[in-house]
Amino acid sequence: MPMVTVQVTREGTKPGVDHVTAEEKAAIYKGISQVLFDVLGKPPEWTWVVFEEVELENWGWGGMPVADYRKHVAGKG
């Protein structure tokens, strides 16, 4: 039984949305299950997909908080 953990930042993909929507998560669950079936022959009903959203302030990149890193890369930091 495959178990996949998906981690994404809690930012959303559309203006005014600060999280991944239920519809987006459903598409991710379906897509991952399909890949595991296509590659490993694992039936979707045997596949567990766990979705974790990470708050923006809880991860870093390039040795600094990600918000600061993004400013730095954009030339504002």
C-alpha cells in the first residue's frame, strides 16, 4: 500500500486565496493515485495521499525565511 505525503506552502494559487482549495487537493489526490497505478500497478483504493500545508513563515530558502529570500531575489533585499 503506497503512502505519499504532499507538502505545499499555504499560499494559494489565485488572488485572495491563502490555501490550496478542496478542488485542487482532489485533483492532486487523483493525479498521484493515477501515477502510482500507471507506474507500479497499485490500485487507487490502496493508495493513501496525505496533504500538508506549510505556513509561509515555517520554511526557509537560501538560509533565510522564504519571504526574505523572495525579496532578495527580486532585488529588494
